[in-house]
Amino acid sequence: MAERACVKRLQKEYRALCKEPVPHILARPNPNDILEWHYVLEGSEGTPFAGGIYYGKVKFPSDYPFKPPGISMITPNGRFATQKRICMSMSDFHPETWNPMWSVSSILTGLLSFMMDNSPTTGSVSTTVAEKQRLARASLAFNCKSPMFRKMFPEYVEQYNQLQNAEKLNSDRLAEKEQPHAASETEGKEKEDNGVLDKRNQRHTSKIPFWLLFFIFSVLCAIMALPLLLI
């Protein structure tokens, strides 16, 4: 059970975040547990994480802000292992460096900055730039499979649905453009096949067997020779 001071502090921080949002960061407490916060980090431009939507959790102790929270990331990202606590100066890995003046916004700002870095730490992974970019492109679709994400961040779900509809519309338009082209190719092929058949038919009809020519020649010769035989 959270202490009263902890609840008041977290409520105050949530109001502050709503009033003055932090760029590229969105965080909200679980409606059923104020000690469990869900966050989204948007990958910074000019980095392998650009365009990525990274979802995770912050678990606060009941005596926050006197003790640091645990931080984890759910979305595959290529920088931190998923579903594992991340070691950083603002997390519960280092209570000796914790400052009670730090807030949710400062914690997540520090996490976003640390994510853009390559320093190894407990909970980090090593991947290529290409892998990070691939995971960034797939991040929103991955998140939208989570019922909790859909509940906590409906605006991102709406964004995903809009992207899906736009992709379907573009796909349908491309299919419509290709359809007449395919039909014309089929028509041209049919005309070409018909032309070949006509030429073959012409060759068959114009070619007279040799024996028939010889027979006709013989009959004509016999007719021409008949008067001479009657003299």
C-alpha cells in the first residue's frame, strides 16, 4: 500500500505532466495502481530509433520519492532487453545515486537520453543500426497488440489505424492502376495468338499437295491429246 506522501507526490507529477507535456515522452499511471506508470518514448530524429514508439513501465516503491523506481521496456528496440529492469543512475539499481528531487519527467527524459547512447549496462543489448531501424518501423504495430497499451494510449492506436487505412488505400489505388495495364497486355497477347493462328491457317489453305497437281496436269494433257488420237 502506497504511503500518503507517495500518492500525493505522484498525483502532483501527473498534473504537471498534463499541464506541461515533455517532448517525445508520454506517461500515465495505471488507473488501478498509481505506483505503476506506463510510458511511451518517441525515437529521436537523426538516430536509428527515429519513428519508433517505445512502450514501457515504471514501478514506484511505496515510499517514493525517497527511493528510486524500477524501469523496464516492453517494446523490442535493439538497445534494452525487454521485460527486464534497466540499470541507470535514476533506477533502483543505484539507490545511492538517487535524488528525491527527480520526477517522472526527469526519469523518462534521462531514459530517452540513455537510450540514444551506446554505453553498455545491465539490461542493455548490442544490435546493428539496421536492426534498430527495423524494430523502430515495427514498434507501433507491436505495441497495438497489447491490450494494456491500447487502453493506456488510445491516441497511438488511432494513429496506427490511420496508417493501416492509408496503406490499404494506396494498395487499392495501385491495384486499380495495374488492372487496365494487365488487361491491355492480355488483349495484346490474344491478338498476337490470333495472328499466328491466321498465318498458320493461310499456310495450310494455300499449300496444295504435289499429287493433286500431278493429277490435274495429267488430265489436262489427256484432254489436249484426245483430238490427235481421233484423226
